[in-house]
Amino acid sequence: MLIPIQPETKFQCSACGSCCSHIRGIIPKVDAEFMKEYAFGKLPVVQLAPFEQMTFPLWDWEAKRFMQWQKEVNIDANIKPLRAIYDLKSNKAIILTYFMDSKTDACHFLKDNKCSIYHTKRAYVCRLFPFNRSPFIKTGIENVKEGMFGNCGAMEKIIPALPEGFSNMVRFLNEAFPDGSFLNAVQNDIVIEWANRTIIDLMRKKIIKPAINYPYNFLLKRIESSEKVDFTDFLVESGHLTLKEKEDLIRCFDNNAQAQEKVKQYL
């Protein structure tokens, strides 16, 4: 069944800069509660920054791009590790994600309320907005709409128009976001699931032995003083992926290839 989309219920970014002015505290409540309980030493992936300091997470390949783009526009984006695995086998800190540490609460690339790299390069994480996540990810809450979106004035007429029924909602979102942000949100959730599966696979194959249930301060000190390697680089270094497989995988993520296949089933 086709879901009619009125022009006023199609998302259009006005590039107002509001979202980029407040990049702290964007984590949905349900995610924050889970992480507060488990992400400070109880799980393989350790949170390295307090919640009040963290901003949007960057996958390791995305952080590399930010580090390059900051040089091109002469900006220090202050990119720091956000989540890591401390591997007892190699004594290395495997960095899963990074974040932009901003003391002003604004993105360092924001100048005069405009993104200084918007028209030439657009970061993958920025292309998710106004989504926090897609409706596909399992959060354990009954209302799948809760926490799906960030704060954006352009959503005023879209959220009330969201239809009931999962299939109808997916079709509506796919058409209501011609900018591709819905597909980016779906792909990002697929990447999260891929990362979790990959970590479990590495553990199962005894490629890594993550430090779990150690005192949090002990983990922080060990991670800080240890040799660091990005997650996808470690996958190549350990033989889990070839360099070509890694590059193909990131290209697949960037192109939303898996998201397109997933959403196609509902169209």
C-alpha cells in the first residue's frame, strides 16, 4: 500500500546550524541508561569519556576523515577516542569509535552558523540527522518512535504524520527523507550490529581477549598507556579481514548498500 506524502511532510534541511551548535547530550535516554550500567567496564567495549563530555560518535574510518578535513580548513577538531576494547592478548587498546571534544558545545567546523565543509564533504555521522537511529534497531521499548529523532524544527509536521504499523512507517520514512538521512540511519544501525557481531566473533576465535569486569579506573589507565590501534585496522592486522575486504566494507557502508536492500523489502 502506498503512503501518500504531502509536500509539507518531506524533510528539507535548511542548513540553519542549530543541530551543529549543540552536539552534546544527543544520546537517547534508553541508550544512556544502558551505557551507564554496562559501558564502564562490564562489557568488552569501554566508554572513555563521561556522558556530559561526549558528542556524536565517529566510527574509526570517519574519525580519519575528520582528521584530514580539519587540516584542509585549518581547524583543530579535537578528535579523541570515545570507546575502546582493552585486549589482554596484545596489550593494545582497540579504538572502536572517536568523538569531537568541544568545550563550547558546538561543532568545530561550524562557522557563522554554517558548516565550513558542507558543500565539499559531508561526514557520514552528519548525514544521519535528524535521526538518532532507525526503527529497525531493537531497543527494548515498545514505542519504536521513542528516541528515533533528534531535535529539529523541520520535523514539526513530519512526526505527527508518522503512520502506525511498522511497514507503513518504513515506507513513509523512506519517502519523507529524500536527502537520504533515513537510509543513513538504517545503515548506521547495520554497522552497529556488524561491529557487535565482529567483536563476538573475534572473542570466539580467541583473536582477542577483552578485559571485562575490571575496575573502571584500572581500565582507563591501561588504555591510556597502551599502544592504540583502530578497530578496522586491527581487523586487517589480525588477519580477520584483508585490506581490500576492509576497503570494500567501508565503501559498502558509505553507499548505504545494505540499508537499501533492507528497506527494499518494505517498498
